[in-house]
Amino acid sequence: MTNTEPTSPHPLRKPLLITEFTALAVLLASMGWFSSQTNEGQTISAAWLLIPAFASLGVFLSFIGLMYLRWIASTESGNQFRHKVIFSLLTVTLVGVWIYSIANTWFSLTAS
């Protein structure tokens, strides 16, 4: 039997998409600005790296939120607890990789 009712998207889907693409635009713009600054021979202060760091965090968190909406919020199965556990492990792994990469970048810049 087919469902004839149109399914409406989750109310958080649109704000998460806007956040993800805005943060991605900020990330790409800051990378372009950094490359133009280093071509001129100027050194960039390490504090300026907070802009792409927070932009990449925004991309990651909105991506994780959209994955949650797709994989957990839309399911109606009896195994939802198992799905949430697996999703939590995936989330912790992704955020851990982000923290590790930001920390490595920061330490490599301050060690020079």
C-alpha cells in the first residue's frame, strides 16, 4: 500500500542547510584570503585561523545535524536505540577528528 500523503521535511532541515552552506562559503573565502595574503609575502597571525576553524566546525555540526535528521529522526523502526548508539559513535569520531586536526594545526603554528 502506498502512502498518498506528501511528507514534509523536518523544520530544522532548512536552517541546517543554510548554516552548512554559509559556513562552507566563509571557510572557502577565508582560505582564498589566506592564500592571497601569503602570496604577497605577509605573515598571517595565528588568531586569524579561528575564522576557518569555527567555519569548519559549523560545517561539521550542521552536516552531523542533517545526518541525524536523515538517519534517526525519520526512522520509525524498533531498533532506534541501536541507531542512536551507532550515530553517537560516528558523531564522537567526527568531532574527535576535527578537534585533533585543529589542535595539530595550532601546535604546529605555535611551535615554529
